[in-house]
Amino acid sequence: MEVRQVEVFVARQPIFDRDKNIYGYELLYRNGFDNFYKSIDGDKATSEVINNSFLLIGIENLTEGKKAFINFTTKLLKEEVPNIFNKQILVIEILEGVQPDRELINACKRMKEKGYSIALDDFIFEPKFLPLLELADIIKVDFIQSDKNERRRLAQIGKRKGITLLAEKVETREEFEEALDMGYSLFQGYFFSKPVILSGNDLPTIPNNYFRIIKEVNKEEPDIAKISSIIERDLSLSYKLLRLINSASFYLREEVNSINNALALLGLEEFEKWISLIVIKDISKEGTITENIKTSLIRAKLSESIAEEMGIEENKSEFFLMGIFSMLDVLMNRKLVDILNDLPISNKIKWALLGAQGELRDVYELTLSYERANWDRLLELIDKFKLKEYIIGELYIEAIEWANQILELE
């Protein structure tokens, strides 16, 4: 019997604590496999996907050692599939559609006794859920589907029973502050990707040297001597560039202590990526800002890798820069169109970020679809460009690992 490769997508969405630090990630996988498994039960297919992806990739790699929230179907809970994961990291999410019969309750009790944490997803109180409520460590409350009274009632239930409250699908400052006031401790939603929550920064606060360099690099014939001269007069840039070139990533036999030599070894294309990264990182370094910087890096690397996979070799650095600058509106608390007017980058990148169709935009939408677990749209784009599904997942994991290395280096 022929064994075919299981093609799987795994994405992650951050969960923050009250101080806007990363508490964990919800891991999302595509569990509709009708396209591939016409005669196999969906639960079995999902189980195979969980085993093949999370175990091979490693939850620790996906969440960087933070908590991993994963939802399981009724059958997988009854089979106690969560037992294959590290109980120190895994949070078992029980979906709202689960019917809490005796078999399921007993399975959850056994997993709870082993030390696993249990979260009730999109929880709405009904008497039949009381046995699960007694086992729950976390209640996730959907701030779109629930009204204010329901949110408060669930907060009171959680407080009485010592259960942590997680507000999900938080999309406005008002909802975030309301959840804080009610006693919610964890938060998830697009609110944390919007400017309203972040301290404002503006382009003038970024050293002018950065943009002088970016402008020079984007010329048809960049002046290396001029770039080198600017860097040499900037202590911070000189230090960071020499630290980068002398890091383990380059496997150099001798230490490089010349800016000219560092530029020659790095090359203009890689240098352009690096200086753009420095611009983004120096905007801010706190809380959710750091997570958004990481998102920028992951988008940049994934976009570049997808472009290579599509055979778009020419100007591939544009795909990287597009990803790097894609979170500027969030980081700087300004409209993206206004920021891009001030940035000395190619119009192609600007137009792609603002929605203009083309190769850059296509790759950007692929990247965003994966990041946001929009599997239907992702499949459309994969079919359109005749890509292999499993490759995108592999590139995503590589992008996460690369971003972590860059942040550690800096």
C-alpha cells in the first residue's frame, strides 16, 4: 500500500498577559482534509496531522518554550491524544461544540490528574458544562459573540472557582480595558496588532543615518564608500554591523574590524535587509512591540522564501523588505500610507503593502493567510501558483527559527 506524505499547515497566534508580555501561543492546524482523505474519518486524519506535525516540528520550537494552546475534537480527547505532548507546555482546549458525556469527562479528569492544563474555548455557561467547569484552569471568552453581561457573569464564575479568564477576539481599546476591569488575565485578538494599544513613535525619532543609508542602497549605483562613511560615524551602527559579521553565522576564521570589509563580506542585498531590520528594531523594544517586531521578521523571511519557491529570483530582497516594513503602522501608531510616503524604498514595495496587485502582493497575501490560519484563502493561492502545500509549513517554521536567532543576536 502506498503511503503518501501528509501535507499540513500549522500557524500560531499570540496570547498576552495583563502586562502585554507573551504568555503563549494558540497553535492552529487545518483539519479539513476532504481534498486528500475521501474515505478516512476526519478525526483520524486530524490525529495523524497532529502527530506528524507537532511531534516532528516540536511544540517547543513553535512556541519558544511558552504555553501551547491546542484544541482537540471529542474523539481525540476520549482517546487522550494530548498525553503525547509535554504537560508543562500544552494547554488542552476543549471546543464549545463538545458534548460532555461521562466518557469525555473521565478522560479529561485523567489528563488533569497527570498535570495537564485545560481551557474551555468560546465558553458560554450551560448546566451541562458544570463537570468541565470543575476541571478547567482557563475559560476563553469570545468578545465578539458574547455581550457585556455574559462577559461579566463568566468573570464572576471564574473568580469564584479560581479559574483564569482569557478574553479572545479583543479588537478595541475599550474591550481590552473592560476585560482588565472585569478581572481577565489573558488576552488574544487583533487589538494587539493595532496601533491603538502601542506607545506612539515617529520617523524623526529614528536616527537620520538609517534613512540616508537606505536611500543610498536603493540607488541604481550605490556608493559603498558613502555608506561606509555614514556607518563609521555612527557608533551604534558600527558596533551592530561588526557584531553581526563576526557572529557564528558567518564562520569566519579571523575577526573583521573594518566597516569596508564587513560590507564587502555581507554584500549590498543582505546589508539592505540588515539596515531595514535595525530601523524596525530601534523603534521600540517593549512588550507587544517586541512580538510585532518578531512578526515583521517572520513575514520578511517567509515572503522571501516563498518568492524563491515560486522561482522569483530577481530582486528577491524586495519581498524581504516588504515583510520587514509591513508592521510599521502598528509600531509607529500612524497610518501606513503616511509612513510609506516618508520611506526611501521602492514604489513596488509601497504599492504592494497598500494593496496593489502584483507578484509582491501575491506573496504577501500567501504569508498573511498562513500567519492568520486562513486556510481556505491559502489553498486558493497555493493552487494558483502550483506550490506544494507542505513546503509552506516548512518555510514558516524556518522563518520562526531565523527570527529568534536574529533577536538573540541583537
